[in-house]
Amino acid sequence: MDLSGIYPPIVTPFGKDENISVEKLEENFAKWNKHSFRGYVVQGSNGEYAFMRPDEKIMLLSKVRQLAPKDKLIIAGSGCEATRDTIEMTSRMASAGADAALVVTPCFYKGSMNAAALENHFTQVADSSPIPIILYSVPANTGIDLPVECVINLSSHPNIIGVKDSGGDISKIGYMVHKTSGNNFQVLAGSASFLLASYVLGAVGGVCALANVLGSEVCQLHQLYQEGKLDEARLLQHKLILPNTAVTKTYGVAGLKASMDMMGLYGGPTRSPLMRSTQKQMLDIAGIFKEFEGFGG
Amino acid sequence: MDLSGIYPPIVTPFGKDENISVEKLEENFAKWNKHSFRGYVVQGSNGEYAFMRPDEKIMLLSKVRQLAPKDKLIIAGSGCEATRDTIEMTSRMASAGADAALVVTPCFYKGSMNAAALENHFTQVADSSPIPIILYSVPANTGIDLPVECVINLSSHPNIIGVKDSGGDISKIGYMVHKTSGNNFQVLAGSASFLLASYVLGAVGGVCALANVLGSEVCQLHQLYQEGKLDEARLLQHKLILPNTAVTKTYGVAGLKASMDMMGLYGGPTRSPLMRSTQKQMLDIAGIFKEFEGFGG
Amino acid sequence: MDLSGIYPPIVTPFGKDENISVEKLEENFAKWNKHSFRGYVVQGSNGEYAFMRPDEKIMLLSKVRQLAPKDKLIIAGSGCEATRDTIEMTSRMASAGADAALVVTPCFYKGSMNAAALENHFTQVADSSPIPIILYSVPANTGIDLPVECVINLSSHPNIIGVKDSGGDISKIGYMVHKTSGNNFQVLAGSASFLLASYVLGAVGGVCALANVLGSEVCQLHQLYQEGKLDEARLLQHKLILPNTAVTKTYGVAGLKASMDMMGLYGGPTRSPLMRSTQKQMLDIAGIFKEFEGFGG
Amino acid sequence: MDLSGIYPPIVTPFGKDENISVEKLEENFAKWNKHSFRGYVVQGSNGEYAFMRPDEKIMLLSKVRQLAPKDKLIIAGSGCEATRDTIEMTSRMASAGADAALVVTPCFYKGSMNAAALENHFTQVADSSPIPIILYSVPANTGIDLPVECVINLSSHPNIIGVKDSGGDISKIGYMVHKTSGNNFQVLAGSASFLLASYVLGAVGGVCALANVLGSEVCQLHQLYQEGKLDEARLLQHKLILPNTAVTKTYGVAGLKASMDMMGLYGGPTRSPLMRSTQKQMLDIAGIFKEFEGFGG
């Protein structure tokens, strides 16, 4: 399975009652499908997967599988705290049409999530999964940076095909590419802010929150790098950092959804305890995206 | 509701298949009920609540309600990541016999869990709950230390009656007691290591993992403080720190369960991804508890 | 040497040119000497020792030795990054009249400051020092929390007589007292916020920034505890937390100096890069001290 | 002043008595001068500047100025905790022959080192300095990551010509390049591990501990990037990460010096409290460098 390319980790559209709006999902897909994405990540951090019930997760995935063209990869977030739950959810996601599963590090008992525990968890999940597994390290949410030695060890498992790294340590990304080469293992950058650097170090693609709202530009960065247009790629990368930071680190999922509302997609409310962006935050986001567009010229 | 006293946050006994063993739960209660606990916390961090499915949580709570004498308070961990799920779980826990609900800070989207979001979450939960709410701050697991100003603001809510603070910042504990006095608000220490200090600063009780295994001694510390025997209390507190650290910070839930197996209770396996203590860890734990008993003289 | 009691870690008074003002030092001592302090700490963190040149440090210490009554202990901060420099400074401080030296953990190469390196450093210093050594752990400044095992090991050195712990982990403080008992080793709390809790766990005194400005009240807390008046002590402790936090964690040395200016002592400017408190910060500090005084009734 | 190129932050050679060995310095320069370095950084973190006395610093710099060819830039670490000391040291360094000064963030009072304090410090230093200033952010040592907005603001000062960033956040590096373009401001990567990524984002050179020992290879990476040979550059970068990590994050300055001893340069002892690498650490380092050489083919 060739993972090369850009994936938006799609936001989950809610109505005012915080229930999933299939209608708004369809509207967003009508726009997203125009981009040259390699596929979609469903139920990643930006999909508020931590707030979704199991049946909602399955329903959403099935719907996405229908809305996305056949040739798009559907990668499903299936990680739970318990290994047994992760195994079951991965299996259900596969039945619902997922091409691969993205499995986040368990994190509540972080003091005990040493290398042995993490390797054991991922190995059990990969052993039993009907679809390939992609490891997922997102320390800003979990407080755990999947150790590089774990990734290297796990890369030799035949059913573990890659890692999404959202930590942004470019030395780690380079070292993972280096030490897993020959294992049919692919590295995906977990954010648009370090996408170009990741490509240069050997990553094959990116799962980028920003692609929810600036899908065309993120795909363009991928394309420019593929074509060896490094100077143009650098300039575009430079310009993407500020809007990307705004809709991730600074303002989170609510900020991402607010930016979508501004840019012609449907963002809508988040689920509580996440709160809508304040007026002040929205003004800041608007200013950043306006500056970006001006730049884009 | 007077919360004064000691509560073990009970471990959930599993068989080899990682399923709940009601039989072993009964065995443990036969021993726990001999102590002068104020009550039991069900589905706290040490109960591996993060690994339990909703129906398991309810079943376990109902069973505990049967096994515990009527006069023991049953405090149920009902916190979920989503506010809506927390509200529903709290309601179900109340129906199943919980006297109060212990609600942990949501934590996955920690970058967005500012004071406003946390206050809003707890307020919604408290507004709709049929039973009183106890706030729960456990930064070692969640990465979030519930801000002291949040606690103070929330303490005036008529349905929020206290906080369990496992962070161990004794200045914070003192300040919370000070600023919430007059609000019918009670502070519980979240660990035996700082129990005496918390009492001196005005806490009324403790939810102590160590009480699973050294229930008598933790209750004795409570008693000594109540009787004003500060010198004896100090000595006992000194002796409890090392075993307490072993079964919490150092070796986690698996260490706690291992110590129970050693001391005549049922600990048994943890759920994966938590792993059983290694032989080396068990030797260390055994040495620490042996030294403690010798001390206890 | 009996260390029991309260020590202000005295601020260094500067004129507008940032040079030491001996005149202002004398003014402050005229007031400080009225309190029942056990002694003075010179060149601690609040003395801006990190900004002082070696000759300034010696001059200041000599002056303090003259200004303080004979029976007051003078404890001199003599820690430097290099062991050789610490040894020399300790020796010079002794010659200038220090009764004991307070030696902070070196911290610039924190990645290498493991237990072995720290024990080796303190042992070398203690071996060669003409005066007793007090270990000093202040993680908020150094990023290093002197490991409890180091303290226990070092406590058996005949020339190491105690530790000032500013980290505030009350479990660590209790454990240190417990494991060093019998070694003629004394524990000092490094802040007024956890002074009472430290006493209850077995500390003998406190080095408290707040004693620069509220010397009488901090000494009173010591006295109340000594007399077994725990309820009064608790109330006073509660009231001291907020002003103490303001002049340490929240507003730092500049805040402490601002509060002194407000309360009839000389605070004056800090050395750059520390900046004077802003107008807004000063208003906040003033409000906190005003509320405290009202309380004090 | 064009800063483009590679600089080793040279280690300070000590004899067994921990005194500077000029002879060993000369031996190292005889080898270093064969590489195509752009210049040398004297008294950076790897030069154990935190352990050096002012006169030693000046002596060492003067000596380096003699030993280095005229066309090599000499960049002198002149940062001290106090602004006044930094100003004086910068001036003395300039007189002793430094071409530019590398000024680290003050860090002891980290709670007060906000953007305003840092900007004020660097501005004062730059205003009075006879030579250009390069900002220096090294959070692993200082606990402070110089905020990107500070760097951007300071980049417009006519006497501040660049920044050495050792934090390794590639998004920050890209954003700094982007927002300081047009200000005659140059960004240097602070470590060989993220050198290639930094170049691609617009950095002009690197100050790399690893260049002390693998000077030729680090210069080669610079050269490959300049020539647009990205695939070869990537491979070399991959191979440099592990040895670089060993002599920085994992084993620190002692590890770097040990590797120099192995590779035909003079490393020698560190100053206490830094301790020589243990036998086990040296075996690990030797294995890593041997694997690297084999690779290098």
C-alpha cells in the first residue's frame, strides 16, 4: 500500500445539538474531493474521536467510504486506551471499509507506557488486524512521544506499514526513515508546519489538519517537492506555518473549524468540553488567513 | 454529605482473560469491610476505569453497592472526555447506587482545556447530576492540574461538594481550603504520601491507592491526626511514603496489584496495555513492604 | 549547629545605577533585626546572586556580618557552576564571616547532572570547606530537583548539615527527614507557602522570601507551630500563601522588591535583565498585601 | 558579514588538573584548520563556557584568534546572567579579536525571562557592542526557548545579525527565516541533527558540536546541499543523526570529548561537576562511530 500524498484528518461536522450532521459532511466532501488528496483520515485527533461513541465512529466511517472516490485511501483512527477495545474497533473499522487503521499510543497510564508496554500493545493489535496498521504519535495530546526504538522494532512487523508522527522532531523523523528503510515502512508528517522538512528527510506524505481548509495549497506543497522545485516549495512552506499553527497549537480544533467556516467549508461547533472560538480568536484567525491569501497572490 | 475519612480507590480484579472477576471482588471486600473506611471509590484511576466499557462500569458499581455496608459512601468515577458522555454516565452511576460522582478533568485536548472550558464542563455535569459531584485533578495521568481558581469558582455550585487532588501541591491544597471555606466544600488528598500534610492544611480525608493494601495503616493515620497525636502521626506518615510511592508513581497499578497479591488480597493481572510487574519489580516491592512491616513492629 | 528557625534570603538593595547600596542595606537591617529570625541567608536566589561578581558577593557578606547581631547565623550562597569555583567561593565566604554555606545544584549542563555528578560535586565542596554545607535544591530556577537519594547519601557526610528544599514536594520533604534521621541532618523549607506542612513532616525551619517583607508573620507561624497551636498556625499559613505566591512564583524578585517598597522597607530596582514590576503588577501586589493586612486584623 | 557555513563550537581542552591546555588546543587546531569551516565558535555550551572565568575566556579567545587563519570568522560566546556583565564581556571579546558575539539567553530567573525582559537584555547588549550580535537559544541547557516573536523584533536591530537556534523546532526555524527576510538576518542551525532540514527551510549554516570530531563530514553535508545534491545530502544527514545524538543529548560534552579522543583529536577531561564518560558509555560511543565509519564507506 503506497501511502504517498496528503490526507486531511477530517473534522467531524456537528449541528447545534452536537450531533453528527451527515448533510454537512456531504457538503464538505463535495469540496474536498476536488483536491488531489491521497485519501482521508477519519477519526484522528481533529475528528474529535475522543468524544465519539463506537457506533458513531463506525457510522461516520461508512459514510466517508461512500462519499470518497474509490481510489482514495480511507485511514481510520481506531486507537482506544485498552488493547482489547483497540482490537475490536480496528476490526469493525475494517468491516466498515477502512483501508488501514491509525492507532494512537494509549496514554492515560502514561507512567507505565514504557517501550515494552507500547510495543506489546501495537503488536497485539497488528497481529489480529485484518487491515494494515499505522502507528500514531501525537505528544501534544497524549503526553507520550512514541520512542524511536519502538518504531524501529515495530517496523519489521508485516502488518505495520507506517507511522504518523505529529511531534515534529525532524531528527527523529530522519532517523526513523533511515533505520526502517528496507522494512516497507512509510513515514507521514503529522502537520503541515514541518511537511517540507519531513519530505526532505524521506517522509512520503502528510496528515495535515490544515488540509481541511487549505487542501489545495497543502497538495501544492507536496507537488512542488515531487517536482524538485525546492525554492517555490520553501516559500509556500514558509507561508503555511502561521495559518497552520493557528488552527492547531494556538486555537485547536475549534480554531480549525472556525477557519473552515470563514473559508467556505462547514466547520460548525465542537463537542463540549471543547468550546467555540471566541470573537477575539476568530478575528485573529481571520487576519492570519487574509494575510495568507494576500500573500498567495 | 460528610466526606471525612479514608477511601480506597479500589482496583478492579481481573481473571487471566482480563475479564472482571466478581468472585475476587467479593474476596477483597470481605477483607476491606473490616477497616474503618469512610467508603469506597469505584472506577478511579487505580480501578483502570480508562479501560472499562460503560456497561462494565455500571455492573461493577452495582456489585460494590451490594458488597459494601449501607453506611459506606460509594463514590463513582464517571468522568469521560465528552461532556455529554460524562452527564449520561453520572446519571447511570446514580441509578446504580452511587452516593456521589468523582469527575476527572477531560484531558485529550489539553491545549484547549483552559479554565473556561473546564468550568463549563463541570458546571454542565453538576447542573444535570442527580448526585453530588466531586472534582478530580490527577495531573500525572491527565497532564492537567485543575487550576485553583476553577476549583474556587466551582465550589459555590450547590451540587459540587469537594475535590480530590492527586497533584500533591500542598500550597494549592491549603489555598483551596482557605478560599472555599464557607461553601460547604471538602478537600480530599489524592494520595497517602501527602495525607498528613493535607490534614494539617484542612483536608478532611483521603482517597489513597495504598488503602487497597494497607487499609488499616492508612485509617490509623487518619485516626492519629483526629486524636491530635501529631508525633505518632508523623512517624507513621514517614513510613508510608516509600510503600505508597512504590504502588503509585514508581510501579503504577500493576505494582499496586502485585503488592496486594503479596499481602493476602487479590491483585491479579491488569488489562493490556498495562503489563504485569516484572520479577525484578516484584522483588523490589516485596522488599519495601517487608521493611515496612518490620518497622511497623 | 542548630538551624531551627526562620531566615529571610535577603534581597540585595541596588541604587538606580544597579550598584549595591550599602546605605539601603543598613536601613533594611535596622528593621529586620527587630524580628526573631534565626539568621540571614545572603546571596540566595532572591539576593540576585546570579548577577553578582565574586568581589561584590564577599563585600556584601562582610557587611551583613557586621549588621547582624552576633547570635544570628549567616548562611552564604556560594554555589557556582564549576566545582573549583564553588570551592574557592565557599572558602572566601567562610573567611568573610559566614557560619555555613548554601550550595545550589549546578544546572547549566542539566542533561549531565545525574546523581553521580551531583554527589561528586557536593562531596568535593564539603570535603574542602572550612564551614558546614547546606544543600540547596530550587528546581524553578535550575530545572533540577536534587534527587532524594542524593540527599540521603550526602547526609552522612560530616560537613553536610542540611538541605534547603524549594521544590515544595511535601512527600519528598517527609521522606528526607525520615531517612536522614540519625545523621545530624536538618531540613529547611524553601518557601513560606509550604512552611507549616514542612514543620509537621519534621523540617526545623524555613528560608522564606516572604520573610523579607512579612518577617514578623513568618516568625509567628514558626512560633505557633512550636507552641502546638495548630489551628492558629493553619489559619496564618492559609493567609500567607497568596502574598507569598505573589512575591515568588508570580512576580519573582521584582515583585518581592516592589512589595518591600510598599511595606516600608527598601526594595528598589533589580539588576537587568530582571525588570521592575509594571504598574499593573504593582497594583495587584498592593491589593494582595492590603487584603492580607485586613485579614490579619 | 556573511555567516554561511559550518562552525564547530570548539571544546576547551583541559589537562588532568582541569586547567586549559594551550598545547592541546594547538594540536586540535592543526587538524581543524584542514576543514572548510567558515569559522569557529569559542565559548559556546560545548566549550564549557559556564565553567570558565572571565580572564580564561579572554585568553582562550586570543589564542584561537592566533591559531585560526585570518579568513575564518571567530564567534565568541559572551553571554552572562547580568546584562552589565554581558556588555563588558562582549566588549572584551571584541578587543581580543572576536568578529561577532554569540549571546545566550539569561536563564537563572526563568520565571521572569518573558519576551520584554529578553528583548530589553539583547537590545542593551547590541546597542553597546562594538561587534555584531548573534542571538543564542539553547533550551536544553537554559530551559528557555527564545520566543519567535522576540527574534523577529530583534532582527531589525542593526547590530543583531542572526540567531543560533539549538532547539531544533524546524517550524520555528522556517518561520524565523520567513519573517526576518529583508532584515539582513541569518539563521544558524544549532546542531548537526537538523542541519539539512534547516538549510531547506532557509538557514545559512550550522554551529554543530559534531563538527569538533567529524568536521569533514559536516562540511560535506553543507557542500552537498549547496550543490543541490539532495539525495546524497539526505543519506549523509541520516547517518550523522546517531553519532550527533550520542555526543550531544545522550552523553553531553563528556561524550563529545570521549569521541574526539577516539577519533584522533584531543578531548581530555571535562571540568567538574561534569564527569568523564564511563567505560560503558565509551563503548557505546565507540560502537556508534565505528558503525558510522563503516557506513561512510
